[in-house]
Amino acid sequence: MLSKAAKAAKATTSAARRAVTDLSKLPKPGTKIHGFTLLRSKHVPELELTALHLKHDNTGAEHLHIAREDSNNVFSIGFKTNPPDDTGVPHILEHTTLCGSEK
């Protein structure tokens, strides 16, 4: 059985989680935010998050913001690197280079 304090904490956390992922409280597509334009947003209930896809107005760089009530914060930068052909050679070289061997 949960104490009153534990129930209150659980209710507060649940309300905060809903607020972060409630699309009606987030900006609408087309909104300008700190030099970015919001392209689309999507709620993913299975993961209790909302994804915001933004594009930087000056550079065209794309940003994916994950809105989720979670104390674990993560930051990542990725660069699109398309191979020059579809032979698979770049992928093989990637594994050869990055996996290494004793030889």
C-alpha cells in the first residue's frame, strides 16, 4: 500500500509526464523557435514521449527533439554520410577499419 506522500508524488510525476507529451501544449508545425522551424511533432504513447522534428532556418540542419519526463538526458550529433555506390564496399571497409583484428 502506498502512503499519501507516495501517492501524491506518483500523481505529480504522472501529470508532468502527460504535460510534456501533450501535443496540444506544444508548438504547432510552422512555428519558429530560436532560429528553427517546427516541421512536425508526433506523440509516441508506448514510449511516453513526443518527438519534435525541427529544421534550422539558416543552415538547413535538422534537429530531432525528444520531449519526455525523464531525468536521464542524452545528446547526440549524427552526420548523414551516403556511400558513393551500392556495392557494399564502404560498409565492408567500415567494419574492417572499426572492428580491427589481431592481424
